Amino acid sequence: SPHRWHDVLTSLTIMASSPVALSSLLLIHLLFLSSAAFAFSTITKLSSSRCDVPTPTAMVRGEIDNEDPLLTTIPIDRYQNVELPSVFAYPHFYEPHPIAKYACDQVRKQIKTLATDEWTQHNFFSQSDDDNGAGKMFGVLVVRADNGSLGYLKAYSGSITGVTHSEQYGFCHTLYNRFETCERTGFSYLAEEAELNKMNLRIEELENDPKRIELKTALYAVEERAMISLAAAKTQQKEQKKKRQVLREQMREELSPEDFVVFEADLAQESAYYQRKVKQVKAANTKELKHSQASLDEFEIELQELKRRRGEKSNSLQSQTLQQYQFLNINGQRKSLLPIFADTPLQRPPPGAGDCAAPKLLQQAFVSGFKPIAMAEFWYGDSPLLEVRKHNFYYPACRGRCEPILRHMLQGMNVEDNPLDLVGEEVESNKSLLDIVFEDEFIMAVNKPNEMLSTPGRHQEYSVYTIIKESYPSATGPLLVHRLDMSTSGVLLIAKDKDSHQILQEQFINRTVKKRYTALLEGLFDNREEKGFIDLPLALDYLNRPMQKVDYNEGKAAQTFYEVVDTDLEKNRTKVHFYPRTGRTHQLRVHAAHEQGLNIPIVGDDIYGQRDERLHLHADFIEFLHPVTNKTMTFSVKAPF
């Protein structure tokens, strides 16, 4: 131990009063230097292994060199007059810092070059046959090294076709590379997979063996004959029983009581005969079936045992593979995927967990002893067919795969709170915050401001509902007849009693309510009809909550009419009216942004587009029948943009 060597050196220095002692001191000093060099080389070797990484505590002691071939230095003039973040941004909802955007611009340039020269097998601007876009999520992490300089790490989610070692191009390692043997555990995915493949091959050989097929065919024939012969015996038994019943009634009248007793005994013997005949047929069938099955079992026993072992091997391989993903945090604590996801609803990691850009970036930073400053992720290439991703747009870390992992990895760091949990905290809940468009004894219409919830959320009580409930304590029923997304402003209808609410709800269900939304789109209509109909079924994207995705199999119907009302060529923006026939979550936002919809996100859409001062979506018109007077009611509030 270097620390014990240090204690020995200290003692000898105090005691050194003779040439012999001094010589011993010099010899031990040389041994100490040799030991330290060996320790440093060992730790450095471990740092290159993705299966056994050193802890950040070791790095802080200076046992590992901070120089990292994956770190790109940022010129000092790029940040010397820039205020850097004092806390790390909440990774699932944030606006990238300018210094992170600078790093992204540099990575975009590199990707463009690599895609032309070396990454030629991966076409970022095409879509594969399995409906997954060839685009890719890239990320950067701005970090500070021990010497105070600033640099950035870069990574991409998943893999790129034809690239087995991302570090060759300066991108962070995968946390686990199944093509390599783990130095720490000796685990080899390829070796385990090879054993599984042998089992699969043997199973396939057995299933397709001509002799087995012949025996199965023979067994099916025996089973069919057995079924026919047994059915015939039972039919004969039933027919004879009916004849005996008829004959019994006939003889009851013709025979004397004594003779009828004898006759009944004869009928009983006949009945027993046909029962024995059915049993004999069953026994013969069973014997023939056992013989045929025994011949086939020579194959089936081995086949079933192989399938059992294959299942165990497959489950073991999956668990071992998940165990290879070891995630560090700044405190040097590490966790694998299984315990990280143990408390999630599924209790197991979803496919692709651990292969996203954000965990790769943080892992490399902790391994190298860098302090994370700011992160940014952007999409490069075409969007997947069913999701909404825009080329070069920034996106937060996903929730389904990354949130549990990042919760562990960011422990010990100063991370900002979820901004969505803080919205509305500073606003007082009172009626005056809501602009009342109309009110009578039964209903009211309000102009909901953007960034206000319609109903209380998981972390937020403040909402239109709570304001109305507080202002009208005697009101009954659910109050809100429909909802608007938090970021959407506009007319919201409220019923003050249960009966009025039910009548208005029926109008929404029957689609007799007319609604119109005004939206400002981030682009122009190029070669696109200025009036049209969008029909894209939507479902929740469980791995990227609260995002919705197009899902033709499990999605709910979502239909929208649209029309262009104005075009701003100077600002490259288009104003449209939306007339939704259905009311799905994020329906208008997805129908605007999705490539099979308008393919132009709404200005300020921080989920499917890019941030702005606000989401430029406003519910400006509604028409319905009054629940009591049955008169047509029309309310309109002009969009504030």
C-alpha cells in the first residue's frame, strides 16, 4: 500500500542517523516510487475497460491522468466572457446553454464530414424497412478539467452502422460492448451467444429430422384412427341401448312378470357386452398410441430438454448482459441496470436502456475526473416514421430509458429542480387571474392563460379547477367540461352544476361542439395544400412521456381539419386554423410537427419543436348549445400572437 510505504519512510527519516540507515532509506524510497508507478499503470489500464472503471474518488487523489483523448478542448475566448451555469440543468426539461450549443455546432460539422467520408454505411437521411428512421440522437457534455480548462465530450445513442468502436472517432464508449470480453469478470457475450446458437441449431435439426417428421405423421394417423374407432364403438353402444329400451317396453306388455325378469337379465348382459367392447377399443387405441409415442419420444425428450436449457441460458445471458452496464456517479457509487430499474413500474429496463447519449457522456466524465457543466442533445437526420424528431433540433434526455439511470448518476451533483414542478408556484390562486368571457347561473367561459394547468397536476395544485372551486364553493360536479394543455391558452368551458356538465359533455361526445384553434407554425407551406384533413392515430410514447406518437395498431383515432390564414415570408412563419374532430392529448401539436401531418412544428413547442417565449397555440373559438336554454352559444377570444 502506498500509504503504508509513506509511514515507513517517515519513520526512517526520523531515525536516519547513520550511513546504513540512509542507504536503507534510499532503497525503500526507490521501491516506493516503483510501487506507485505500478499502481498508476494498473489503474490507467482499468480506466480503459468499460467493465471495471475507477471511482471518481481515486481520480480526485490524482491517481489518474485527466488528459482524455475523447475530450475536445474549447478555446478560452469562447467562454472567458460567458457566464457558465452554476447548477447542472434538469436533464429532462431544459434549454441548452450557449457553450453547449457551440459544442453541438462543432459536432454537427464533424458528423457531416464523417457521413460523407467514413460513416458511409449509415444513411442518416433515409428510413429503414422496419419503420425506424436512420436519424440519430447526438449529445455533448461540457466539462471542466482539473487544470480549470473547459472542453466537451460527445456521444451518440445506440450504434451507427459499420462503426464498432466509437472512440476511434472521438465519441464516448458504449458502457458495454458485447463484442469484447469483460476483463473484470471474464464474461463474453459472444461466447455465451455461440452456445445459444448451438442449441438453436440442434433444436432446428431435431425439429426438421425426417425420421421425427415421419413418426409425428404416423402418430397423427394413429390418433385419428383411434378417434374414429372409439366414436364408432360409442355410437354402436348408444344405438343398441335405444333398441333395448324399445324392446323392454314392448316385452313388458307381452311377457309374464317371471319371464320379464329373465328377459331383463339378458338385456343387462347385452349392455355389459357393449361396454366391454368400448373399453377394448380404448385399450387397443392406448396401446397403439403408446407405441407410436414411445418412438417419437426419443426425439421429443431431447428436444424439450434443449428448449428448457435454452430458456434458462437465454434468461441468464440477459441478466449477465444487464449486469455489465455499470453506471457511476460523482461519489464513485456504481449500479447496474437491474437495481436501477427495480423500483420502476416494469421492474426491468426497457430495450436500449443504457445506450443513450446522456449516460455515456456522464460515465466518461466521471471516469476521467471531469466536472459536468452543461449538456445538450440534438437529432441528426430523418425522423422515425412514428415519432416526431426534427433534424438539428434540441431534445431533452428521454424518460423511459434514461430517467432512472440519470437519477442515480446525478446523485451528489448540484442539479436544478424540475422546472415543470415550479410553474405557477409564485402565482396566487384567485379568480382575478382568469379572464371571464361569459358567465350566467349555469355555465361560464374563461380565457385560460398559457402555462396554467386546467386541472391539478401531480406536483401542482394551482389550476383553473382550483381557482373556480375556491371562487364558487357551492358549484357541483366536475366543473371543467373539457381541458386545454398547460401551454395552450384560450377559451375553456365550465359548468357550475352536475346536470349542466352532463348535457355539455354529451355534446362533446357527439361531436356537435364546434372548436377552432389558431396556431403559428415554424415554417412555410411548401408544395402543400393550404386546406386539408389530417388523420393520424395517436398513443402515448411510454419511453418518452409525455410525448405522443403515431400508432396505427394501438393508437386512438385523431383527426384534424386545417386551413392557412396568413403567411409571414420575412419571419418564415405560417398562421393556421385547426378544427379538431377529436380531442387527443397533444393532437394538434403532433399533427403539426409529424412528417405525415404538416411537418412544421408550432412555434414554441418545447416537446415536438423548439422553445420560444410561449407555445403559439390558442383556442380562440367555441360554439355549443346552452345546457338549459338550448340556445346557440358562441365565444371567441383573439389569439395574442
